[in-house]
Amino acid sequence: MVDVAAAATHRDIKVIGLISTAHASSHFFQLTLPPIFLFIQRDFGLSYTELGATMTMFFVASGLAQTVSGFLVDRFGARAVLFGGLSLLAGSVLLMAAVTHYWMLWPLAILAGCGNSVFHPADYSILNASIGASRIGRAYGAHTFGGNIGWAVAPMFMLGAAAAFGWRGALIAASGLGFAILAGLIANRELLHYDRAGSKVKPAAGAMSAQSSTLALFMSTPILLCFGYFMLLSVALVGVQTFLPVTLDQLYATPAKIANAILTGFLIGSSAGILVGGYLADRFSRHERIVASGLAAAAVLFLLVGNAALPELALFAAVGFAGFLSGITTPSRDMLVRGATPRGSTGKVFGFVYSGLDAGSAVTPLCIGLILDHQRPSLVFWVMAAALACAIFTAVTLKRSSPAVPVPAE
């Protein structure tokens, strides 16, 4: 009995490592171009607007394709979609190394964004089907932590490779890393189970029924609440990650080095919170309480930062602790989505609700940019706190809403 339990634990740990590494590759590829923008700008004589447009195309394509990827996961299986998405992502980056004109980056960025869209629906489908129920919260935490590691590694990797081999060589090296991760996933494919859809109906008889029941699933109260939660959460987190240094400069004339160190503290605190949150999600079943308490405390800290001139050390501690508290809620958030997802619909549900992050990320920079243009930096922290408060409402309401959601016909 002990040997069986030990084997199951070893298998779970290996699967968590594989899928977390896959998620790290997704976040890594999101930041392959920005660190080498200066090199590309020098060779092609581009403006920052033109360079930024390339990343806009990447994320728009990723956001629009994510729900589609969820359907593909439920139809063809998470393994095949994950392998295909990573191949497309790494292959697109490899082709970027060969471009001779700036416009050639655009279609490749769109293809890369489509490849990036598969990770959330495929990863969660595999984790839900492969990991024991007693460890699923920690699996979710490790998955998100892996993504943060990918973000952290990319700038150092790309700048080092560009210094040694040029920006084209750096893209080739990044692509090679992606294909190496893909090879590891394929070699261990038998470990990667996935959430299989229920019995299928004949297309001629059931196509309309499948479409209506899928629409009913997406329009059901629990799934819409999940989507709203992700959208509201991204308003707060994108506000911090994108505009914190500028906001602190306007509000308190915080030096750029100090402001960026505070942002780094937030990201480190968030990563640490995610790991702690994984254990909490497995230990306690009231996940909405973990989400509510963590986000409420983070919102209070944001209001404190925005309305009190704290010493630099206290400012660093307040923002870092806010990151830790928000990070703690991440695995419980995913557990709430899991609880609202019918069997056989993991891909489409996680793909749809995670597109809420893209929706919030698209709107937030414009709104906060307008606030800062009007010299109202303290209002930025009120917006972030309000978004977290509304996210708490969606999480609590989700738990109280009926767990019975329609299962789409396949």
C-alpha cells in the first residue's frame, strides 16, 4: 500500500513538473521580443509604436484563440493540442530569426499568439485528470509559479544570447529551448492524461443541440462569474505590473530604481504567495474565503499605498505583502473554476474564463493611462482596490450559486 502511494506521489510530482515547465515556456515566449527590441529597432529603423504593435498582435491573437483552443482540447485531447501549440509557438519564433522586413514579424506574431492560446485549457485539462485530488491545489500553484519563472528567465536569457549571438541568434536559441521542452513532453506523454469529453452525438442530429448547450454553459451564472472574476483581477494586477513605477513617480516622486525594486518585490511576493496558496487550497475546502480574505487585505494595502506617504522601506513592504496576499488566492481561484466545470468541458471552460484576463488586460492600460495623463495617480490605487472588491463579490457569489451547470452535448 505504501509503495502504491509513493508511486502515485512520484507520478503526480513528475506530471506537475512537466506541465509547469510547459507553462513556463508559454510565459518565456511572451517575453522573447521585448528584451531585444533595441536590437531589432536598430536594424530596421522602427518606432516603439511599431514594435509595440507586434506584441499587441500576439496578445490579441492569443486572447481570441484561447476559447477556440479550449474546444479543440475537449474535441481532440489536451496532449495533441498542447504539443501542437508549443510547436507553433517555437516554430514561429524560429522563423522570426529569418525575417528581412519588419512587416514579416506581424503574421509570425499572430501565429505565435495562436500557439500561446493552448496552454491554459490544455494544462488544466491534464492536471485535472492526472493529479490526485489531495494535491490538485498545489498542482495549480506550481503551474502558475512556473509561468512566473518563465517571465523571470526570459529577459536574462534573451539579453545574454543577443549579446553573444545577435538578436537573430537569440531567437534561434529561444526556439531551441521550446523544442527541447516539447521533446521532454512527448517523451513522457503517457503520464499526461486529460479530461475526456462525454459521449458524442452524431453531427447531423446533434450539431444544433451541441451549439445551444455550449452557449448555455458559457452563459450560465457560474461560468460568467468566473469570466468576470478573471477580468476584474487582471485590471488590478495589470495596473500594478504595468504602471506602478510611473504611478509612484507621480504620487511621491519615488526614484525609478526604487519604484522598479518595489515592483520586483510585488512579483516576488506574488510568487511566494502562490506556493503557500497551493497548500491552503488543498487543506481548506472553503476556497472562496481564501480568495475573499486575500484580495480584501491586498485592496486595503493598495489604498494605504495610494493615500499615505509611507517611507520607502514601508512602501516596499506594503506592496510586496499585497503581492503575497494576492498570490495566495491564485490556486483557490482555479479550484473555484474547477468546481464550476462539468466533466468533459475543462478545455472550453478554462479557455473561456481565462480569456477574461486578456479582456481586462486590453482595457486597463488605456484607462489607467488616461488617469495618469490627468495627473490623478492616487485614483489608480482606488481603481485597483475597487477591482479587487468586485472580484471578491464574484468569487463569493460563485460559491453560493447553483453548482449544477449544463453539460454540453458533444
